[in-house]
Amino acid sequence: MSIDVKPHAYDPAVSPELFEGVLARRFIAFLIDVTIIAIPVMFAAVFIFIFGVVTLGIGWVLYWLLSPAAVRPATGLSPPASRVRIVTGLPLAQSRMRR
């Protein structure tokens, strides 16, 4: 059994123009994604705090929900990647793949 190692389709040494500005666009896309996820989590934290004050501290038990709540929108509730684009920040940062 032999395995043929094929050259990489997009080699930065051969065609560096395909990789210009990719890191900056990916970083901007990451910041957009973090913002989209962090804003609802912050609202939930404020709501839980107020709810905890109203219930004399009993409502603060709900803070354990914030950890999964921060991850769930990006992974669990989204449809499979084959049907839709999961990462929302990349299109907003105008990142595209050239062929």
C-alpha cells in the first residue's frame, strides 16, 4: 500500500496573494462572533442578578446556566454546517475564499 503525498492546493510560498490580509479578517470575524455571543449572556447575567435580589439570593443559583448559555448558540442550536454558514463573523468581515 502506497500513499501519494500531493502538494498542498494553497501553498503560501507559491501564491502568497491568496493569504494577504487573512489574519486580520479572521481576527475581526472572531471579535464579531464573540460580541454576538457575549451580549445576550451579559443581559442574562444582569437579569439573574436582579432576580437574585428580588428572591433574596435564591435566584443566584441560576448563574450556573451562563456557562452553557455562552456556548450553546454557536454549537448546539445551529443546524449542520452543510446547510448553513455557522460562523457569522466571517461574512461580516468580508472574508472570502478565492479559487
